[in-house]
Amino acid sequence: MEFVNLPLVFLIGCALIALLAKRNGYSWYLFFFAIAVPAPLLLLALPHVVGAQAATLTSVRLGTALFFPVAGLLLALRRRN
């Protein structure tokens, strides 16, 4: 199996969500930073919040990393009034 650069995939996904938000009337750069910046900070704080044992679970880390991009995608799909 080929190596996949996951941080790059994450940033490209956030950029695509930001472009979708731009199409619907939002500021794309503020939208990008609002969904991309909190994920690494949450991952760093994860062992202190849920404990070191639970923080090593892949499902917990994946859910934490995808929380803001999924919330951003749901917001980007809405039209701005």
C-alpha cells in the first residue's frame, strides 16, 4: 500500500471545504483557519482531557481531527443570507 501524507490530505480537504464556503458567500480564508487550526490543538490536548489510554485509540483521534472539518462542511453547505 502506498504511503498517504495524512496532514496534506487534511489541509487539502479543509481548503476544498473553504472553497465551497466561498461559493456560498462566506469568507474563505477565515473559514479555512476556523476549521483547520483547532484540530492540531485538540489533538495535543486530547491526552489531558480523556486520559492517555483513551487518547491512543484511533477512533478517538480520528473523531477529534475530523470534528471541525465536518462541522465546517455542514456550515459551508448552508447559504449565507
